[in-house]
Amino acid sequence: MSDNKPVYLRLRDRIAASIIEGEYAEGDMLPSVRAFAAEQGANPLTVAKAYQQFQADGLIRVQRGVGMFVREGAAAKLRESEKQAFLQEEWPEIRRKMDRLAIALEDLTDPA
């Protein structure tokens, strides 16, 4: 995770990874804003901003007075958006570095 990213985006990435990895499955309730803020050592307003982004993206639903729940299909949607971001933003730089160092794709799968 990049330290250049705003804190709320780093928190969002952490939650997204937990959803993708199944720590929070579809239908599961996410930790409350306060609980997650305490766990992460973050300001509750910052956590609320991260959660608002998930809500705006349609990945969680809010049940007033109860909590926030992972929507059906959230993991697949997150996996696809993370994949696209990796291929568009991270992979080109990795590929350039591989070319500079003369690393072939086969070198990555072939134990040396």
C-alpha cells in the first residue's frame, strides 16, 4: 500500500482486501465505524469517509440502527476493479523494470 495515498483510501484498500479474501463475506456486517477506527488507530471520521465510498460504489448497504453489510457481488466487483487498476497502473511499471533487468516472464515461474 502506498504511503502517498490519503488515509481513507488506505483504509478502503484494507477493507476491500478483507472482502476479496472472504474475511467479510456477502451479507456479513462490517465492523462499526468506531470499532474499525479503534482497531486501525484512525480517526472515526476518516473511517466513515472510507465506508461512504463503499456505499457510493454500491458495495455495502446500510441498515439504519443496525449496521453496514457487504452486498451480494461485492467481492467479484472489487476483484475486477482491483485487477483493472493493477493492469493499468502497476503492471506497466513492473514490466518496464523487468525489461531493464532482463527478467523474462518464464523467470518468474521457473524456480532458479
